[in-house]
Amino acid sequence: MSPRTKEQNDAIREMRMNQIMQAAAEVYLEKGIQLEIRDVAVKAELGYGTVYHYYKNKHMLLEDLLWDALNRTESAVLPALKGDGGSLLKAESFARLLLQKCIQDLSVFILLKTVADNFHHFPGNRFTKLFTDFQERIYLPFVEMIREEIRSKSSEVTANLIFGSLVGCTALNIHHNMSSEMDVEGIVDMIFSGVQSKER
């Protein structure tokens, strides 16, 4: 049997990383910061040594999970950031895309929830750069959409309310196993009808 090519090794590595990340997200939702590498290995159906080969401790694993989630979040909302139309339509599209991604990708939900909780489960300041990047790439562009539309000093308050609503709705649906029943359109319409009526 001939040795694997570099491309084959890269494909195997990518497949394992995806398994590990998916398992880490599921275990984190079950156990929070108490998760251990061994728990992730069991969930991913990989040997402990395999997971340990990539991640020596859970903090390294969670850091990668959150950075990867930030990139996925940015990709998900990019159509709203680059799209045409008024700022409120773009903000609604942004919220809709973000909520949809939270339901489809647990790591994105974990990122938003962790940012909302100000990383209080994590020791030290290891996530300062992640928070800064989240602000620049996700949060502040959304605040700017709100500001352009409502021309109010309360645009950050409004953006926080919307982010909080999206995180809260997703949490309820995930933890009560109702994600498949979640009405993304209805939730976003309800949130933004409140924003519009408040600003009239």
C-alpha cells in the first residue's frame, strides 16, 4: 500500500478538524466550560490521542472554535453587508441571516452567547483580540445600519436589543430541542416591527 499524498493527508486533517469542532460545540452546549478533551473525543467518535494531537487543552480548542465561528458568522452576513437597499432592509437581512446561521451552526450561537456574556467563563484576557475583531467585523457594521436608518443616539442600544433577542430566541429553541420549528422570518419581523414603531 502506497503512502498517502499530501492532498490526502490534508483532506483527512480537514475532516477530523470538522468532526472535532462539531463535537466540541455539542459538548460545550451540554457541559459549558466544564467540557474536557476526552468528552469531545467521545462525541466525535475519535480516539483521545487523535484529538489531543490537535489540541493540548480545552482552551486552545475553544479558542479555535470561536475564531472559526467568527469567520463563519462574517461569511453568513456578508450578503447583507454588501447588499443594496435601505439601511433598515439591510439590517433586517443581517438579522435574518445571523439567526438562520445560529440555528444551523452551533459554534456561531456559542460565539454570540459568549460575546454577550463578555467571555466571563474564560480565564485571563485571551479573547481580547477576538472581541475586538467581532466588534469591527460584525457588531459595528450592524450598529451603523441601525444608525443610518433611525438617526438616533440609541443605535447601539437598539443593536444590543436585537442581538440579545436573537441569542435568547436561539437559546430557547436549542435547549428545548425546537430548532426545527423556529420561525426565523416571524421572529425577525416581530423584532423589527418593534424597532420601527419605537422610532416613529
